[in-house]
Amino acid sequence: MGDAAGVGPEVIAKALAHADVYAHCRPIVIGDADRLEEAVALCRLALKVARVASPAAGTYEPGVVDCMDLGLVPRGLAFGKLSEAAGDLDAAARQYGLGTDFVASARCLEMLGRYREAGRTYEKRLLDAPDDPFASLQLGRILLRFGRYEIAAKHLQTAADNDATAPAALRGLVVALQAMGLVDGARAYVGSENFTWTSIERNREAGLFLTERAAVSTISTQFEDDWGNGGSF
């Protein structure tokens, strides 16, 4: 939601009042449900705010805004004025962690840029629910940031087995597998994929992992030559 004292709640409410948004994505708001209800009333919109514990609990139906409620903003807080009460993500992360809502806690930590803490918090969630697709997806993405490609691939594969998280998980999985092929020197990936949504999800692309030592060496040498001869745009 961003700053609950700013225009964020109003922009979210007006955007999600359009039913066609739900034909393109599964929107969920992480913020304060009471504040969102105030924005709905202020904008005179025919929307219902549904409080959900996790993304998996959302209904994603037009007319219903799913919100993971942080419950931190007091009702009646003035719009358009700076307020510490409207943006304390650190307090939210601690509150959710104490309540063992590890997914919500980790999301707050991610928004704060504290990715290592967020990763450890997702791991706590996966101890309780090893097949949680959202926690697997987010943990996999965080592991990619730190170059832990093989472990990332394992979690992203779990997320890829769930319809709701599969598109994002597959994008991450391609990155992990290609990076593994480049980093370990034992495998090379050759394929037509680009790092784009269209290439990964819409086109019929093909790729191969090669393990034959001479082929891997040739591809690696060619890559290094091309990279070295490249220039900036």
C-alpha cells in the first residue's frame, strides 16, 4: 500500500474498481484493511475489502479487494499529512513474526530491503508448510540474488508446480538454470529463450544443457570472447 497517509489507498481502490484488471493478474494489497475501506468510502466505490491471511487465501474476484491486513494504522488518520504511524514496516515485520505469520513478516522485510532476514523468515514458513508455493517462490527469488542457484532452483521448482505461482517461478527457474550452466563450468546451456515474459510464457522455445567437456569449453571460450569484445550502448 505504501504510505497509508498518502494517495496509495485511493489509487489502489480506484484501480481495483476496474473488473478488467482481474483478467490480467491476481491483485492483492499488503497494507491496512481499515485504511483501504476508508479510501473506498472516500471514493464512493462499490468495493468490499476482504481480510486474508496469505495470498493463497485470496478469492481474486472483481468487486472484492483482497488485503493482507497489517493492522497498524489508526482509523481516522489524516490523509495528506506525514505520519510515522502510516509507514512502520519494521514494526509490522516484528508483529507478524511474533504471531508466526511468517509470509507477511517476510514480505515486510523484503519491502525494507532486508532480503537475508526475509529469506530466513520464509524458511521458517517452509518448515511448517514445505509445499507453500508463495513462500517457495519468494525464497527462490531471494536466493537468486545471492547466487545460490541450485537451492533457488529447488524452491522455484516447488512453486512452478502450482498454477498460481508457476509463471513467475518458471521465469526464475530459467535464470537459475542458465546461471548454473555458466557458473560451474561443467554444463552449458544453449537455447532460444530471452529473459522476457513473451519468450518464457508465450513462445515455443527450445534449449539444451550440454555436459560434453569439449562443447562446454568451446561455448565458454566463445562467450568470454564475445563479452570481452562487447561495448556499452
